Amino acid sequence: MSMMNVNKNLAFDEEITPNLNKLVIENVNEGIMITNKHNQILYVNKKFEEITGYTYEEIAGKTPKTLQAGIQELSFYEKMKETVRTTGRWQGELWNRTKSGEIYLQSLTIIAVKDKEDHIQNFIGIFSNTLYSTVERRQKYLENFYDPLTSLPNQFLFEKHIDSVIKHANETNTTFALIYFRIKDYSSINETYGFNVGDILLKKVARRMQSYFPENSLVTRWSGTDFTCVLEKQKNKEEIVADLEKLIDKMSPTYYVSGKRIELDANFGISVYREDGDSLDTLIKKAQTAMLYAKEEDLQYEFYDPYMGDSEDVFIVEQELKEAIEKEQFELYYQPLVSVESNKLIGFEALIRWKHPTKGIIPPVKFIPVAEQTKMIYEIGEFVFQKACEQLKKWRDAGQDDIKIMVNLSMNQFKSEDIVSTMQTVIEETGISANDIGIELTESSLIDDMEDATYKLNQLRALGFNIAVDDFGTGYSSLGYLIEFPINRIKIDRSFTRVLHTNKKVETIVAAIVKMAKTLNIEVVVEGVETDEQFKLIEQLNCDVVQGYLFDRPLPSEKVEQKWLFV
């Protein structure tokens, strides 16, 4: 077939016939796209670039799939292709997506161009944006597909889009990432500044996300302060992280709303198609799990891992945990506890790590939930207490007479009928005084059965153990039980510490807790201290002990000895 160049936008050494050239000239007020018989784009006009946001250089050689919004089913496109092949023409409406991610309704005519042998050589697409043809149509579109507050695509549109992305990934043997993220401490922003400021802030966050998410991604307000995003073109985790870190960098800086300066941050969880699941429900669930893990560990982002305790992977982790218990693959790490008054070391919190033979060091948040579900927490808990006492005995024999160790007990451990006698046996066998061991329990462990809790706590106190309430403020937060239970110490949760210097209400709450604790002769520990600014405020509030990355991360015993004990 004889060909000629239409303009510089033609590619692949393929030329356009005079008939095609005439059609282009006659339809310049509408978007025009010409492809070869393999559906690769050869030519687009200026109106195409204006409507889609793609330049010729960006779109040349690609197929019209690049423009698909993912709303229509695959059968819709198959029927369209069949109609074009059999009749030479198709006309109708479909949803497409611009380069910036906006979904729009397109009125499209497709014409098949055949040679003398009746073989298709080219396709011509002529289209216009009909979305806003009437006010009513625009309003209905926005209500059906977009979140009214942020103007981001809603769950329905995201789910339809994911269906298309999954089909494309299967056809091309590629993968994609799903990101689930949540704004940190948003409730405290509403409490401090009011809901109107909170709503304006969400709108500003949405605008930044729309501006900085990479091409071929779609970001959605999932619910409340939770958002989702799909990244389609990344080839590996390194590329996913590179794009995510760019977004975090742009999203995290200071916001100004109604003259108020607001610092914002978020936790991100990532799941990967095929590696973590093959459906939207599974990918969302695992990305949520990864996000919660990142939040618990105070990380910016984390990829999903089976050891985070997803139910589908519990069996695998359970089998490996059994082997880990048999082979004693666990190790204790120790995080320093520092006196606020003297700025000196007073002890450590013992934290378990799993030394997996192939995956390396695994933190407790990745396997403790499975241990709780499978009742292996009893054996693991006994291991931790035994090893902590043995380590303290070793340090005592080496001359470290003032060091104490805090050990965590889970709710299930504390419910065990023989927990008190088991702990008594261990301290007798290791020769450690119970006064040098602290037991940390969560609020929920105590409130679940107050009568049983009171009985056991009194037994432990009679033996000499120090009792601490961990993560104070995140559970029931009833100051009343501080009077009922024989408690020596409360640990203010890191979620309070994080916003202590920016949220006056939180500062007031912590001040009230400290005042009551002092009245009851209860020591106050603040965990999650990371900055000098936080420490100075904690000092002003008259807290007793601090713990956090400002002083050190949890370390294995050898490094503890090198950095803290035998310097």
C-alpha cells in the first residue's frame, strides 16, 4: 500500500496514505489517533495531546491500552474489536484515563483502513471528551466515581481499575504493586484544630498525591484517612521504593491551613501482585497488614511478609516456629532505659528476635501474632524469661550490680494458671532476685479479668517483681485501676511521645498522668523518644525514665556490653 508522511509525528518508517492524510485534515477539531495493524500508535494530532495529556513522543509505539481507565470489562473491548474487524467501523462511548490520572468519558469512532486485498493495515480513532457535555452528566459522574471531599477516585473506580490492571498483568506476564497508607495521628489534628481544618488538610494531601504519583498509577481515598494506590510500571521492589520515597518526600513537608502550621506523616504498606496474592481483596488485606506492621515498628513503609501473621500464611509460619523453638533460633535484644534526672543507664527492656536460618533477623511483630494464635507463645515466653534471667545473672557476676531487666508478658501468658510458679522457679534456679526483674503487661491483659489479674499481680509483687503497665494510654486508660493493682511503673505509649511537642492536649494529658502517678508513687517511663526536643519536654513534665532511638536501638547482648556496660 502506498504511504506518505503526514508530519514529523509518524514513526517506525510507516507512512500514511493520502486518504488517511485527508481524514486527519478534515477532523482536526477532534482527537485523532492512527495505529498500524498491530495497534501500535503511529500518529496523534494536537487535540489528542490536549485531551489525554500525552505528547506524541510519549505515546508513539504504544497501544491504546495505555489510555484505558479499567472501568469497562475485557468483553467490552473484545466485542469492539470484533465489530471493527467484521464491519470496518465502531462507534460508541468508553471511559479512558489521562496522563494525570483523570478518568473521562470519550465519544469514539474507530475506522479500519484496508488494502486492495481487504486486509486491515491501519486503524483510525476519532474522539472527543463528552464527560461535561451537560451539568447533570458531570454531577452524576462525580457522585458515582469520586470521593466528594478529596475529589480522588473512590473505591468503586479503584476496584474497576484493578480488574483491568490484573488482566493486563496476566496478558503481559508483568506485575504491579498495591500501596495502602494511613495518615498518622490525624485524630489529634481534628481534636486540636477542629474538623474543618482536618477536612482542608485532607484536600491538600490529595492534591499533592495527584501531582506526584508517577504515570500509570491511580490513588484512591479508601476510607477516612486511609488511601490506596496501584503502581503499574515498576519492574522490581527497588523501583517501587524509589517512586514511593519520592511521594513521601513531597507529601510529608509542612502544611499550612488557616494560618496553622501542621506537620504530617504516614505509614505505608506494600503488597505485590502474584508474590502476595492474585486478587484485590488479598492484596488490600496484605498491604493493610504491612501498613500496620510499619506503624507498630515506627517505620515509614514496609513490604508485606508472611511473618506478619496473615491467616493464609499462618500454617507455614507455624511449622517454622515449631522448628525455631526446638533449635532455639531465638535471641534477646536489649534496649536501654535511661534515668531522666541523672541521664544514666538504669536497665534494659528485653526484646525477642528470631534468627531465621534463611531470612535473617525477624522482629517479634512478624511472628508473635502467629505464636499467640497457635499457643506457642507459652514456650516462647518461657524462653524469653529464662534467657533474660540468665543474662542478668551473667552481668551481675561481672560487677553490674545496679542493672535491672524488664520482660514483656503477653495476655495469654498472663492467663496461664502456673505463670507465677513458673517465674518463681526460674529466678530460684538462676539465683536472681525478683527485685531486679520487671514484668511488663498491657492494659488489656489486666482489664480482661480483673479479679484474676489482681490475684496474680499480688502474688508477683509478694515475690518482689516490679510490675509495669505497657503502652499506657492506648487501651482502656482507666486511671482507677492504678489504685486497684499493685503497679510500680507505667509506660506512656510512643503514639503520645510522637506528638507531645506539637499537641497541647496530649501534653496536658501526659502531665495529668504524671501528676497522678507521682501521687501514687508510680514511676513514669516514656517510650519512643527520638529527639532532643521530645526529651526536654519530658524532662519538664517530671517523668522518671526514657527509652527510645535517641539513646539507642535494641541491641544483642555483645553490643550492649561494648557500648553500655564494659566501656
